[in-house]
Amino acid sequence: MTIEQQIITILAVVAGTMLTRFLPFLIFPEGRKPPKYITYLGTVLPCAVIALLVVYCLRDVVFTDWHGLPEFLAIAFIVFLHRWRKNTLLSIAGGTVFYMLLVQGVFT
Amino acid sequence: MKMQAFKAALPHTLPIAVGFLFLGVSYGFLMRSLGFSFVYPMLMSLFIFAGSMEFVAAHLLLLPFNPWRALGLALMVNARHLFYGISMLDKYKGLGWKKPYLIFGMCDESFTINCTVKLPADVDSGWFMFFVTLLNQIYWVAGATLGSLLGYIIKFDTTGIDFVMTALFVVMFLGQWDEAKEHRPALVGLGCACLCLLLFGGDSFVLPAMALIVLCFTFDRKRAEQTTKEAA
């Protein structure tokens, strides 16, 4: 690829990405009230899409040697930490350190 | 007002600073190892600002020139943003010049924080969301640039540190779960995603999962509306 072709390729990726981010706001600008159906989706989608993101992060681990066991243990640890202390930063940091210890020390 | 919003936003972005600096650095490494100068990861992380797509774009640059394939891949990999947009139509309303930037910078992590955090009444939510988005983008661009410039300095074993992103989403999920009266949306998302992952595999399950989620909600709508009425 020449420099020009590389720039065009990157611009195409930027355009595709921005289209997915801006489209809902272009279709339903502030002056126009979105249909009830869309407003309804806006209230239920956040919970569903974060669940989707969790699965998206874990998409490859089921097919590894340990079939996601270290990930499962780390998530269980996060749930425990979060129920216990209710501190977002502590749960995230604790879960990550626990996972790193697992994959570096136990499930190598 | 700005300072207060910044102080409120900063702690929420700290886990992302860790994750983004690490992921950004690995992205910078990758671009360097493919033979690109640091200008590429710097500008790509600044303008594309969608982690997974930038890794894909790195490899696209090595294939024969085909901008349509690049556009199509970007649309598919990032289709989940459509859901974010629909979820944020109301929250991003009336924010003036901040709004286009908030939409431009709506990556998974910024969306997750802006969508779930409940702010005290005295913190301006527009500025809060602006700083969350801006800080996250700064971490990402800084990470990508650093990684391509100084990759050889970092020597400690970072295996597993990318789990910080998973941990973030799990904690946000738990937070939403505890606050919601109705757990069906979360369960629908989890169920559809798992089912489609098993059926379609890791590379292509997101689009079918999104379609299935919308389908489930469409069928569930009448019932859900009734429940909200009763609750209110």
C-alpha cells in the first residue's frame, strides 16, 4: 500500500466506527421525540449490552486449555469482593491481581 | 463546577488508565513490530479510538488496498455502538458542544461508566461525562504512543493484566444488577450472548447476539411496560 492508500484505509475505518456511534443520534435528533419502542430499548439495553460485553471479553477463554476456569474463579472472587466491600476500585484491582496470580502461578 | 466534575470523574477512570495504558502499549508494540512508525498508532488511536478495531486495522494495512472491506469490517466490529447510542439518547441531550465529542469518544469503557454511575446532585453530569471520555482517550492515545516509542523498557511479567477490562465490566454488571428491580434485561443479554457464542463462535457472535437481544425485548415489551406501570 502507498501512503495515500493507507490514509484512505484508516479514514474508511474511522468513517465506519463513527457511523456506528453517531447513527442513533442522527436518526433521533434532540428536537424529534424517538418512538416509544426506541425509548423502551434505551431503558433495557444498557443492562443487556454490559452482559454482552462481559461475554465478549470472555469469548476466547472457553476454547483454551483451562476452558475458562481461571476466568471463572477470578469473576467469583470479584463477586465476593464486591458483595463484601462494595468498593468498585477494590473489586476491579483485586480481581485483576487475583487473575494475574492464577495465570502466572497456578494455571501456567 | 468543572473541577468538581473532574474530581468525581478521575477515580472512576483509574481502572481504565491501567487497562488502557497496558492495552495501548501492546497495540503500540504490535504496530512497531509490523514496521509502522509511532505516528500510525498515535493518530489511529486518536481518530479511530475503538480498541479492538485498531488491532484489526493494523492487519488491514498489510493487506492489498480495499477501503470497502475496511469500512464493512469497521461497521461490523463496532455495531454494538448502535446500542450505546440508543441507550444514551436521553443522557447526552442538551449538552451543546460537549455532545459531539461524547459521541465521538463513546468507547466501551466510557459508555459503561457514563451509563451506570449515579452522581451526587451537586456534580454536573455533562462535565462529568466529558472528563470520563476525555481522560479515557488520553490514557489510550498515551499508551499507544508510549508502547511504540519505549516498548523495550517494560520488562515485568504482565500476563493477565488485560483482565482488568473484564473485571471492570463484571463490576459494572454487578452494580446494575443490584440497582435494578427487574433482572430480565441483564439475563436476556447474558443468555443471548452465551447462546450465540456457542452457536457462532467467538469471531462472529456479536451481531446475531444483538439481533436476538432486540428480538427478545420486542416480545417482552408489553409485559415489561405493564410492570413499570405497576411499579410507578
